[in-house]
Amino acid sequence: MVLVPERKTWLMIRKELGLTLVELIIAIVLCGVTLAAAMAGYNFIFAQTRANIERGNVGLQIAYALENIHLHTLSAVRVENASLFTESPLKLSENRTYCFEGEADIYNITPNKLGDNLGYCYYIDGQGNFIRNATNPVSLEVINETLVDSKYNPQILFSYVFPNEPNVLTVLINATGIAGRLDTQVSRQESMSFWFTNVKE
């Protein structure tokens, strides 16, 4: 009996050869598209997460700054002449400086005892930081505290807003958190009362 070799069909030959060049190129292109889509999604989520973190950091610094101003304003016993205001925006809003005399210990308010007071100034310094400066008039010790970091480009406006009561200061702080290509601006405004001094001209 003579064995005749099996005749190979086109399909059998193709199975032996595996992928054709066209199929290989298509597979590579599909893998590239899938990888690009995955990277784009990852970059978007990463940018959004970073933007949210930056927005949170800016918001925390602004909230802390406003609370700091509020607590020290409550105990103010004298406001510097340059910081007095009328019904128009504060004179100091042009140079971003607000100065007054208040308690060193804001939780122990003694308006009739001036020896335990400090001089406070809130301003944007030369590096762009929003600063609280506390100066002891006796020892001349100076303590500076950064309330909003310069990288957030803080801007501040002190004003009297009609029809508020005469001794109500309105503070507006704007800051911008930069996360990659996303700019996240945060703006907060708060009004605060003076209890122990007159600040309206």
C-alpha cells in the first residue's frame, strides 16, 4: 500500500504560518490606541486629583488667614490712622496693609490694660506672601507668620461694605492653586466686627 502525502489546503498552510504581516500591524496599532487611551485617562485623573489637592490647600490657607484676622480684630483697641476707612474701600487696600493694636493673647482680652498688647500688620510682602506681622512695642520683638504662601499668588482687599454697621471690616482673599495645566482659583470673603475701637472716619 502506497501512502500518498496529504494535500495541504490554503487554510492549513495559513495555520502553520501564524499571523500575517497585516494582522500583526493591526494588532500593534490596536495595542497602541489602547495604551494611548489608558495613558490619557491616567493623566486626566492625575491632573484632576492634583487640582483638587491644590484647591484644598489654598482653601485651608485662606480659611486660616481669615480666622486669624477675625480673632485678632475682635481684640483690637486701636487702629493705625492709615487703616481707618470710610464707606469707600479702605485706603490701605491700595498698598495691601492693615495695621492695628490688639491683645497678645486673643483668649484673654483686657481692653483697659495696654501693656500686654502687640502691634499687628497684615500685608503682602515683597515675595508675594500674605503675612501677619506681630511686634512687641516694648521689647521690639517681631514675629512674622505666613498665612498664604506666595506660590498661590494671594490678593487681599480690606473694605467697608455699605450698609454694614460702622465698625465692620470686610476682608476678601483670592488665591490660585496651580496644578499642571489646571489653575484653580479660590476666593473667600468674610466680615468681622471691632468691639473695642472705632475704625470709621
